[in-house]
Amino acid sequence: MQIARHTVVSVDYTLTDDAGTVLDTSRGAEPLDYIHGAGQIVPGLERALDGRAAGDTVRVRVEPADGYGPRDDGLVHRARREQFGDQAPEVGMRVQADGPDGTAVLTIVAVDGDDVTLDGNHPLAGVPLTFEVTIVGVRAGTPQEIEHGHAHGPGDDHH
């Protein structure tokens, strides 16, 4: 079966940046399962996998526009330490904040005295990405998977 919209795809992957640094991998763990065409993986990778089949290996470089998007300096905000209440802000900490477009997840990227810098960009925004992918399996998605928007386990178990 070929990868197409509403198929459940299982992949083993390794993600690297231009320096060859491994950013993420499923190798040595469980394969990643996703529903093709449901926006669950970055668009550039999804397009590269379209029409492929189990056993295929793909290496694809994805530019930021087709990955996690370009960096947006407008998503970098400043806050005061006291806004965190009893929780001491630390670099790398992720926090939720309510804004005009709903809830956003921000990462603390700097703490300087009472000033805290938060970044709403995805950590890989602006980064060209290289994916090395082996397609482990492809099957038709069940009506329940399509309705729920995620792949279920054996016996259509999604819990």
C-alpha cells in the first residue's frame, strides 16, 4: 500500500540540523505513527513521503518554511520575575500564557535579574532540517482514527 491521505504510517526517523547534530530520533525506540494528511508532521516531510511504501528509505532536507516556520522576533517577549509567583523562572522552562490568539507555549530563554525573556517560536523555527526516514508500515486508517485525528494501537485501542 502507498502512503496517501488517511493512511496510518509508521516510520523510524532521525532528524539532524545542517551541522549533523541529531535533534531527535525514533531509532532504538518505538516507530512514530501518524495519519498522513492530518498535519501531524511537518509539511515538507509529509510531501516527501507521499506515494512511498513500506520498506522505502527517504532522506529529505526541509527548509524552515516547510518545517517549523521562520523565526518571528515578534514572538519574543519580556516579563518580570514577579509574574511567575512562587515559581522561580529558569532558562529552558516552558510556560503557558494567555494571549489575544488563545493560549501559547513560551520557552524561557534568558533570566537577567528581575527580567525574564520568553520565546514563543518553536525551538526548531528557522532551522533547516534533514530527515532520514525508513517507512516501517502503511495501512488504511480506521474511521475511528480518522474521526479522532490520531493513530490507535492494536485492536483500535487509543488509550
